[in-house]
Amino acid sequence: MSHAPASRKPSPLRTSRAPLDLDACRRDLWPRDTLRLAQGALPPAPTEVAWPEDDDQVRQALRRAADQGLVVVPFGAGSGVCGGASGRGDALVVDLKRMNRVLALDPDARTVRVQPGVLGQHLEDWLARRGFMTAHSPSSIWCSTVGGYAAARSAGQFSSRYGVFDDMLLAARAQAPAGPLLAGAWTPPGEEDLLPVLCGSEGALAVVTEVLLRVAPLPATRWLRGYAFPNLPTAWSAMRGLMQAGLWPSVVRLYDPLDTRLNRTTQGGRKHKEPDAGGLLSRLRQAVAAVPGLQGHLADLPLALPGLVNSLAGGLGSEVALILGFEGAPEAVAAQVELAGPHLAAGRDLGPGPGERWFAHRHSVSYKAAPIFIAGGFADTMEVAAPWSRLEALHDAVRAAIGRHGVVMAHFSHVYPEGCSIYFSFAAQGRLQTYDALWTEALAAARAAGGTVTHHHGVGQLKARAAAREAGAAVRVWRELKARLDPEDRMNPGRIFPGDEPPAPGPPPPDGGPVFAVDLDSTLAEVDPQADPRAIEEELARRGLAPRIRPDRPWARWLTTLRRDSLDAWEAPLFAVQARFPDGASARIGPAPRSAAGPDLRYGLLRRAHPELVQIPLRRFDPAVPDLVLRPRPGAPDARDLRPTWRKDDRWGFAPELAALAATVPSEPARGTPPRRSPSVPRRDAAPPTPLAPDPGPSPDPGPSPAPERP
Ligand SMILES: Cc1cc2nc3c(=O)[nH]c(=O)nc-3n(C[C@H](O)[C@H](O)[C@H](O)COP(=O)(O)OP(=O)(O)OC[C@H]3O[C@@H](n4cnc5c(N)ncnc54)[C@H](O)[C@@H]3O)c2cc1C
């Protein structure tokens, strides 16, 4: 089977300078631009737009831009909310909507190869007809593309079970000005895997032209239910318990007291709606209009007095609603529901209604902002994340910063064993100064509270400075790769990390070791990456803990040999990384649990600077719980159905009772014995980084290949 896209005779590269075509890709959905539009100002139109159909035409487009002295802006569907694809007058926009073919599904390997311009919903429809799904379900699924998900590190509504888009992305092909690039599982032997940097590069490195994604079978059973908890901390504790128990819920969504009240979720509300600032404002207006004497006067009261509205909201009571879901094989769902019970003991069971209503309305969301802009206000969202130990501080700090300017509410919907994201929805009076001040203060608050400034919306223009501050001296890794792949700085220049942001000073070297610190709430340990991993295991065991992953050599060496296809499971093998460059500059990056603050620079940093600290995932050590090797047996669910993985064997991450659904082979070595090598760890040592590869032509056949077709 050919690895190349469909053997159609390509037409010549289509381009246009017609005003209507240029208007269509003038901007994305950054609310600041919408606010300016409502005030009569438009971002500049690009100079030209091109619609390539294959890699060759993408290369032609890049050459065309170079010949004409234009910068290049890749354009998916323009649903980005941070200004990543907007506002360049001197640009050739490479619009990928004609590269919209699904190339091959491999049901055995559970992978699908896709061109970047496929809309998310079209891909899911195509896969569903064949019994599969990626399960990537952003609210924008009808108006966003696979290439955009990779470029902006998107996350969908079922991320707690299936991972964010980074986790599903197994391999990618891209065209950079310096040549083609193969990353992830397609990385040519001996070369540095640049998938972590390509994913999240927001069009500023290369045009992503093909991806290999993990897929899962459509679930046989879906279980959804609502619970009321007395307050946020009690609900956080339940969520954390569920995730750290080795259960893999598909949906974990918690609404703050205001949103819970507006949806009447805990009072048998009939119409659950996804929270958004548009809905919030219209409901607040209805509430104001319902007060005799106020009708017709104070429609803008909620926005004029955000402090008052926020403190009134604070007096609504503390009860919060949680929606929980499990899906998959019936036996696995039943086992997980039972195991979840004790973690939900502090909650009041609301029955299946809230969950089923949410599921039915999960995409009928977030399009209600227009009336706010028309009425002279603005609405926007901000998604941050932190380890469990910092979640409350992050929530309080960012909420206070936004609340000084606008009416704000929040929900929590991307949940991990190590931490959680917070999604703030807010609306305020439509002044640009208010917009800018709100964002500056909220981003600074997120950083000061130890969170990441973006969990899944990416960086764009909005968060460029904040992302550069978060990356600190690690930005050098980006600059080095950018200079190599895009030597003329033609790809979306200045986006992600602005050139003039001085790197924040890095932290001093850590003391002690081999275990520097343990964050028990977040099941994370900061360890010496140069230390013998047995010494780390022994010290952790003394505290009743064990690392979830057990490399056979020091972490610093193991992580730099790691390739995208080396781990059986999708979870991150490491979180924060601290490293020092030869000139003494140091960087600490990668706050748990996930971040979309530009590309993942951690692996590149480990290769280029001296690693001083890595933060690794833990499990509570229980000698009664063996390390598990799951082997499918007749009649038992495939281990990959218990928890989505790419490979058939999975050595960690299950609740033991759940794992008992498949045949289990205890393989826990006695304490103190050398750790085993996982069979999936590559045996060769790190090779020097050489990212540019010749186009390989035919690649290993991933399995049966349906004829490429438009979804
Ligand atoms: C109503 C609404 C709901 C949303 N809900 C979610 C959600 O639930 N989860 C979530 O993660 N996001 C959400 N978003 C944000 C947005 O949908 C995502 O950021 C999405 O990943 C953008 O995809 P796109 O195809 O529209 O990309 P675009 O907006 O076209 O581009 C985004 C960035 O990626 C670059 N890019 C696009 N395609 C390529 C390519 N092939 N190669 C290289 N660079 C490329 C662009 O240059 C730009 O910098 C939402 C947005 C809206 C408007």
C-alpha cells in the first residue's frame, strides 16, 4: 500500500487574490478581533490564498511565498480563539480544506491516517461507519480540522479516558521551508523525534500534511450520571480519587456553583446547556428583566457591575454538579461503575438525567456570544491547568483577576491522575482596554499560582508573551529548531514566542536527591534524572510510593531515547523538566498535567541542556497489587478496551479489579531487584538530532487500506 495520498492527478495549485476569498481567511475566532469587528475595525486581509491538494502542492505554495516575499499562514478552519491564524497582510494563506481525505484505517493496529484538512466531525462520521472513533470531541468539532488540533494541541470532551490530541497523535508528516519532516512513529531511524515540537507549533514551523492517529472501537455501552456535591473541594477530591484509582472515566465534568445554579442541574433542571459566557449573560439578563421596575432599563447591569454580580453569585450557595461517564465493553463499564462508588460517597446521586442531557447538548454550545458583541460587550473563555495540589489556588487567583473586570464562572472538564484543567467563561463591557487588562492580569495570576497559561486553546497572539514567560530559557530549543526548519522565518513569524521577550530567570539547581520532592496529592515526584533509578525506587518505597514507569537507566538517558511509539500507554511519562544550558541559563518547564502553551519543549531541552530535575508520575505502592501484564483471553475484553492504548500489552495504569477482567500475569519483582526493561523501550541510544528527512516514499504498511475517500 502506498503511503502517499490518493493517486489522483493533481490539478495545478489553486490560488486566489479575489477579495471574497481573502476575506474568508482574514481572521480566526479570537474574541478580541470580534470585538474590534463589532467596532468597525477588521484585521488586514492576506495577500493571497492557496488551496493545495497534496504535499507537492504544499511545497509549491511554500516556494511561491518565498518567491513573492510573503510569510506563510497555514489555515485549518479558522476556529482558533487566540488569533493564531489571523491578521497578516503580507501573507500567503495555505488553506488546507482541499486536503481532506481519510487515507487508511488499520483496525488491528487501531490507527487511522488522515490529511490535515478533514473536519473533526467528518472524520468521526467516516470512522463511525466502520465501527471506530478517535473520541476527540472538542466543542468546535463541526468547525475545526485535524491539522488545527495538532497545531494548537487541542483537547476534547472525553480526554480523561482517551487523552488530549497530543496523546492520540502517533506520527505526522509536514512540509517546512527547509524540506519535508517526518515525526513520531514515522521518524527515520537515528533522527530526533520532533513530534513534540511540531505538535503545538501553530503554523510557525511547517505545514502539517498528514497524521497517524490512534482510534478506538465505538463503545458498546455508555453510562452517564450526575452527582451533587456540597462544594468544590469535596468534588475535586472525588475526581482525584477516581482518576488515581486507575479508573478511566470518559466524562468528568464539574460545574462551579453559579453554573450549577443557572443550569438547575442539581434541582432536576430540564435543559442542561454547556456553560458559556453568552448563555450566562442572557440568563443574567433574564434574571434582571424579571425584577419588576428593572425591565427595559438595566439590560447591561450584569456587565456594568461585574464585582456586584460575582459576589451575588458567590452567595448562591456552594452546591456543585458533577457529570460522570464510563464507556466501553459492558463488563468493564459495570466494573468501573462499581469501583467508582466509594469515591462518590460524599455526593448526592442525581440519576442519569444530567449526564444524558449534557451528552445530547454537548455540541450545541458556545455560539451564543454574538448577541453580547452586538450589545457592546465581549465574551471569552480561558482554560488553565495545574496539579491537584495547586488547583484551588489557581482557581481562586484567576477567578479574582477575571472577576475584577467581568462576570465569570467556571467548569472543570479535563481531569488526570496528576491534576485538572479549569475553564473560565466570562463576559465584560466591550472596551479594548478592559479586554487587554483582563487578559494580562488573568495570565499573570495563572502563572503566579503555578498553573499553565493554556490547557488546550493554544497561544496565538493572545498568549504569546505569557507562553514565552512560561517556557523561559527553553525558548532556545524552539529558536534552534525554527532556524533549522524555517531559516528565513517565513512560517507565521513571531507567533507562539515573540522575539523580544527576555527569558525569565530560571530556578537554582535542586538540593539533595535522588528524590527532591513528593507531591502526594498529585502523585508526582521530582527526582534526580542522573541518579540510578533503583535508588529512586528505594527512596520512594520507603515513603510507600513507587514510580509508575521504571526505566532501566537514569531518567535523563532513558527519556532522550524515547520515541513516540516506545510507550505502551498514552499517558505522559514525565511532567516538569529542569535543565541548565552550558552558559548557566536554566529553564523549568512542563507544569502538570497538560499544557498547550506552545510546543512541548521538554524532550528537546533534555537533549540540549544538562537535566537537573524531572517530575515523574507515581503510584501508591501496595505490595498486594502486582505489576500487571494483560493478555487478552477468549471472551475477555481486549485490554485496549479497558484503557485505550496503542499496543496490546499494558503494564500499568489499571485498577487491579478492572485488570482482572483480562487474564493477568503477576510480574512484580521482589523489592530491591533491578527494574525490568519494558519490551517497548528502544534499545538503541540517542542519535544526534537531524530533523530533516528525505521523503520516504512508501512506508511500512500499517494494515488493510480502504481506498482514500472524502469523508
Ligand atoms: C465554539 C468553539 C468551541 C471550541 N471548543 C474547543 C474545544 O472543546 N477544545 C479545543 O481544544 N479547542 C476548542 N476551540 C478552539 C479551536 O477549535 C481549536 O484551537 C482548534 O484546534 C483549531 O482548529 P482549526 O482547524 O480551526 O485551526 P485554525 O484556527 O485554522 O488554526 C489554528 C492554528 O494552527 C495553525 N494550523 C492550522 N492547520 C495547520 C496545519 N495543517 N499545519 C500547521 N499549522 C496549522 C494555524 O496557522 C493557527 O496558528 C473552540 C473554538 C470555538 C470557536
